[in-house]
Amino acid sequence: MLETSGRLLRLLSLLQTHRAWSGAELAERLAVSRRTLRRDVERLRGLGYPVHATQGTAGYRLGAGAKLPPLLLDHHEIFAVALGLLRTAADGPVTGIEESSLRALAKLEQVLPSRLRHRMDTLLTTTTTVRAGAVPAPTVSADTVMAIAEACRRRERLRFDYTSPGRGHSIRSVEPHGMVSFGRHWYLVAWDTDRTDWRTFRVDRLTPRTPNGPQFTPRELPDGDVAAYLARRLSSQAWPFQAVVTLHEPAAAVADRIWPGMGVIEPVDDHSCLLHLGAVTPRDLAWMITSVDADFTLTHAPPELADALRIQGTRCLNAVREA
């Protein structure tokens, strides 16, 4: 069992997660009785922390305005923060924050208790981060990300210059809904007021114009979730090559093998489903389809896809013969 002071800090740390805890959950986490938990809650209240009892669940939550000790983190939280800052400094797609991430790491290390400082130092001195690929991901400026975020939060129309490889330069006016960091890119999901439809925009291809436009009433997003909508858009947009294949397994069996943005699954029956997908080249399509690791039939596909599958199959057979 933790000593009283350490247990109070642990209790305060749990309450800082901005959720309501039941008394049973807190008692279990702290390995104490419900009676001891009530005493600890009273001690926190005596120290000035507004711990409120929740109605109906016999639980507790921390009220707003509490002056909490800085950096009340356990060793798992320290690991998460340090690892996130390391990744940002090494391969972050947002420019202008690499040095800030390293400075934050240095400050974090200085104010930690000695035990946690040692764990963080161990992580930093034994970990090397490298860029995810030979070709760097497109970068976006921190100012651009914040400008979009502010427009989303304030529900203000956003105007920006946009450069598309296929359509060139244009000026867009949108009602921004939210941003998604998806793979190697940042995307803005917004209602395009000129085209009266939902659109997705690569953040690295846009430059916001100031000032923002008038406020708007948010619209209901298709799919109900910005990440789900983006995944569907990325898998069904106007790729140069598109295909529909019948997978000879039920949709539930292959769902975990389809990564976000790869394609859209359409259930058919208990033994099969359709996979809708697109790609830049037929070779990419062939690789994506075979990576699902399921028997399949081409339902709607360009002739180039059949050629790409034959080439891939021949390459695999040759490798087996030479083994």
C-alpha cells in the first residue's frame, strides 16, 4: 500500500484525467478500502482541491480551477510525453517546432523527481529516431496549422490559396470542420461553400488568407466522424486507376487487413465481400489487393491491373523456382 502522501499524489493524478471516477474504481487503483479513499478525498479537499462527488454513481471528479502541482506524471506518462517529443523533433511534419520539442524535453528532465528523471534519461540516451522514409513527408508550418485550428474552433469561414497538382492554383472559401493527421499528411475536412459539398484539402498545399470570414453554423458531417469520412474519401477519390474486387471471405474477416484510406469494404453475403479501391498505378493496385491475403476475383478492373497481377505472379513463381 502506498504511504499517505504518495497515495494522495496518485489520487490527484487520477482525478486530473478530467473524467468522473467511481469510488470502487479509485479504491481498486489505489489498493485501499472505500473508507480510506473517503478520508483521502477529504484530505485533498482540506488542501484546497475541489473534489466533487458525482450524482448517481457514488463517484468523484476534480472541479475546474484547481491549482495542481506541475508535472504530476507517472512513469508511463513520462514515457509517452518523451517519446512524442522525440518523434516530433526527428520526423515531425509541422515545421518550426523541432527546436521547441528539444527545449521542452530539456525542461521536462530538469523538473522531474530523480527517479523519473533517471527513467527519462535512460530513454533519451538509448533511443535513436530516424525519418520514416527516404523521401521526407510534406511539411506544414505551425502557423498554418494554428490558423486552421482557430478557424475551426471559432466556426469562422476560412479562405485560402490552394495548389493542386491536377487543377493548379485556386482560391477556396470553406467552413472548416477539423483536421486529421493521416499517414504522412495533414488534411483539412471542410464544407466548400462554392461547390456546396464536403471536400478534403492537403494542408501542405494551402496558404490561409486573412482575415477569416463570418461565423457559420456547423453542418452534420457524413459518416459522423471526421477520420472515418477522410478514410472513405481517400479510398474512393478519383485515382487514375480504380478497381472493385470480390474477396472470397466475409467482410468481418478481412476488415482488420484493410488499413484506413486503402479501400472501402461492401458486404455481400456470409462468404464474400467487395473491396473498392484506387491507386496511382496498376502495380500499386496489385500490391494492395494481394496484401489483403484473401482469395479474390476481379469484378470491375482496368486491363492494366490484370497485366500487373500476372507480372507479380510470375515474379513470385520465379523466386520460388530459384530458391
